Amino acid sequence: MKTFFNVEDLGDLAQALQEAREVEKNRYGFQHLGRNKTLLMIFFNNSLRTRLSTQKAAMNLGMNVIVLDVNAGAWKLETERGVIMNGDKSEHLLEAIPVMGCYCDLIGIRSFAGLTDREFDYAETIVNQFVEHSGRPVFAMETATVHPLQAFADLITIDAYKPCRHPKVVLTWAPHCRALPQAVPNSFAQWMNAADVELVVTHPQGYELDPKFVGNATVEYDRRKAFVGAHFIYAKNWSCPGVTRPADYGKILTEDAAWTVDSASMALTENARFMHCLPVRHGLVVTDEVIESPRSLVIPEAANREISAEVVIKRMLETL
Ligand code: CP
């Protein structure tokens, strides 16, 4: 595997889930693959789970790990082509990327959407330059439009806790005080479409996700209707994806508290499990009562980030 951005990169999902179960039982059993190999983790944005779980997964596989926080200690990087670099950015990405590639065998990258230029973000302008110029396999640790390590961990979690063969999974928009990217809901929808689940996406008007991620999911604007019969409620805020109105891309269209996931809305479900990728704002996205309830899966979901990362890095090491 040379790149990992989309669900198709992993191939057969049932096989990948089986591999995840094997890795979970024997997470130190593949150290021969990573010996004397180096993972470079590049962060343009903050992280807790991705940073820790990916580093842990690489160490489980016997790798050395270098972590670069681009905005804390590295030269400020210019990412645009054709500019005169007479500002505060000392180095261009076009030199920095191949240099970074010299010091490692694999690259993981986190680079969020800027949320001002939809075309720039949805073309994955930053991470595609790493794919093109680093000379190394590259995997996403959340890019402008996708977060596949999270979606794979979510799928592992749903597979472990599903009460029936074909569960109903609801992806629900929830309110937030800041404009957040669409990477998590995009990937979640993409992966659930590929999995053996019934996917329903619910959000206020204007928050329509890009159709290439929504796929065959049912879109239901009435959240109460969407929640009925659900086995999993996956909450996430996202800013306007600019699908129906491009001028609104990246904006907060509403902070309607009626969309906060609370006990009354969870009561509509089939005793659903609550999921969120974290970090989550209590009282905005979800009430304390719901996230602290025994039906909440947020901690096992985060724990599975180590497993999803280990499967992905293992597969990349196998093809070096
Ligand atoms: N879910 C997730 O990616 O968490 P971090 O942003 O803390 O890495």
C-alpha cells in the first residue's frame, strides 16, 4: 500500500477487519517489519489521539518515529506556487518535502482544511504534494477532506459492538461554536457506505456533505425520524461544505441547540451506542449524561485508533 486516504486503499474490508482483530491480539508480533525503519509524522495542526496512537502503533511494529510539528520549531513553510517569498515563510514545501523524505521510510501527515477556498481544500493540494514529491508512502492523519484512520477505528468499533448483522448507523450533525472541517464526517460516510450497515445522515439544511462521500446513504433532515431504530449514533459538527451554496463554504450556518445529542433524542433509538471521534465539546455536541453513560463508546473508539494505525502502517511496511 503506497497511499492511505480512502477506504478503497485498504482493499477488502472484511479482510482488513480480520487483520485488525489479529493485530489487536498480537500487537507486538510484527516487529520484524519495522526494524531499522523510520516513520515521520508531520503535523500542521494539533492532535492528541492521532499523535499518540499512531506513534504507539509504529513502536509496536518496531519502528523509529520522528514527530515534526511544522508550526513549532520548523521553518514556516510556503505552500503556494508562484509566490515571491518576501514574507515570514522561509522555506518552500517543494524543497522541504523531498528533504523530509530523505530521513524516513514512511510519512504520516496531518494538514487540515483552511475552510476559505473549497477548490484548494477539496483538491487536497497540500497532501498531494507529499505524495508527488516525497518519494515515500504517505498516509493521512487527517487531511483537508478525509480522516481515514479515524473512520477505520470507527468501523472496528462498530463491528465489535454491533447487536445485529446489519446495524442502523446514524451520522448526526451537532452544534459547535467554531467552524470545523468536514474530514471526519466525509470519511465516516465513505467507510460506512463500504461497510455492511444501513447509513442515515442527518443535519440541518445547508450542511449537505459532498455527494462523493454520502454515496447511497439516506439523508434525513428530520433528526427525530433519523434516530428511530438506530443502533449507533455518531455525532460530529462540521461547517458548511458549500455543496448547495459554494459561497457559504466553511461557515457556521446555525448553532441550534436542538441538535445537541441528549437523553431525549437517544431515547428514540434502539438503545443505541453513542460515538464521537473526540475531542468533543460537552453541552454543545452532546450532554454529559449521554457521553458519560454506559452506552457511550468514545473511549474504546479512541483505543481502536492504535489498531487502525497499526494495520495501515503494517501494510505499508509489507510493500516497502
Ligand atoms: N480524533 C482525532 O483525530 O483526535 P486528535 O485530533 O486529538 O488527533
